[in-house]
Amino acid sequence: MNPLPILLGLACAAGLTLIADGLRPRPPGSRSSRRTGRRRSVDRHRMLATVAAGVAAGAVTRWPVAVLLAAAAVWALPRVLGPDREHTRAVARIEAIATWAELLRDTLSSAAGLEQAITATAPVTPHPIRAQVQALDTAVRGGARLPAALRVFAVDLADPTADLVVRALTQAAGYHGGQLSQCLTSLAVTARELAVIRMRVATKRAATRTAARVITGTAVAMVAGLILLNSGFLTPYQSVTGQMVLLVVGAVFAAGFWWLVRASRLPEPPRVLANPGGLAVGEGRAG
């Protein structure tokens, strides 16, 4: 049976689904919602590339397992073997939080109140968290209670280091702020030390990621060379047994890459504010 019409039908269905999802109207949301929308847009492009790779593999090899393996590789390998963007964003966010804590400390030292300090630092906050700090400033100037606005701010950042700063600011806003400057100084030092630790870990695991890229590139080049230059060598894989063997080999590779991702991922420290959004949104609107 020729699998090409089936593959083309699946590709057409996937394309129509993506078009319908893109045309569906969505209400305007918060910055975190817009970030989620951008992430979904990237996922849609990855989905299209995945479908295209599966169709191309099926057209060249006529193997159902090749369709599955090619689609899985295009979907997963760029995230596994590509630049560690999540690490870069996490380090930039932590350093930005440390800088903002220092800005708040210096502004508070001039006898400004906490709300005034947030307003003063919002335009000069480092870019990775500037949008969230400006949203916090807008909420405070709009009449929201500072503790509720800070909780929404913590939800938007979703970072354990930011939770520490929010905890200190919330306590200063609700009770007393006599030790806030010293606390912000300590938090800034801790955040920068955490960023340094992350950089050291990333440097040590760079060799592992490079080795994985070399192994993967060699395997892909070998398979492509066999398909283009010596397709007869792959004839045994055309049988049902050969397809099952190929599926097992692909599963072994997938397990290896899954282990690589798990081993190279730096575990996040626990969040200080457990479920910070449970009451925040309601309080912020009420305020």
C-alpha cells in the first residue's frame, strides 16, 4: 500500500487545523498570556515543520516508521541539541531581579516610600523584568493594594528568586520596613551568586551537549548518505520485521536524548510563595 496519499491527507488536515486555530478570535490578556500566545505561535511553526519532515521522509523512504521518527526528530531535537535558551533567559532574569533589588534599595535610602520607589525604578529596570515591574507600577498607581499587586507580580515572573524579593516587599508593606534595605542587599548578593552557579553548571555541561550534537549529526549524515547513495543496504528494513527493528532503534535514541535532557537540566529551587496566584488576582481586582 502506498503511504503517500495517507501522509498528504494527514498533512492537509494538520494544516487546516492550524489555520482554524490561528483565525480563532482570542480576548486580550495579560503579559503572561501574550507570552503564552507567542509560545503557541512558535509551537505551530514547529508543528508545520514536523508535518513537512514526516511527509518528506514518507515520500523518500515509503516507510511508516521513518515518518514517525523524522517527525519526532524535527519536533524534539532542536530543543535538545540547540542553544540552551531557557538557561540564558533564567540567568538574565535572576541578574535583572538582583539589579532591581539594588535599585529599590538605593531609592529607598533617599527616604522615598515603597510605592514611590517602585514607580521610580520601573522605567530603568533591566529589560528581562521591565514589563512585569511596569505592570506592577501601573497596578499600584491604579489603586491596587500593594500586597495584592506584588502577588500578581510574583505570578507573572514565576521565579523563586523573585519570590524572595516579593516576600520582603510584602512584609515591609504590611508591617514594617526598617530592615528592608539590608534585606534587599542580601537578596541581590544571593541572586548574583545563584546566577554564577548556573553559569558554572552550564559551562560544565557544554561538553556533553557538544558530544550529543556530534553523535546526532554523524548518525543523521550516515542515514542520509545510505538513503541517497546506497539505498540497497537498507532494503531489509522494508519488511515488517525491519520496520519493528527500526522502531526499536529509534526508541533507544529517544531514550538516550531524554536522559540527556534530564541530566543537563538544572533543578529549580522550590518556590517561596506556594500558589501565589490563588488570592492575588481577586485581591488585585478588588483593589
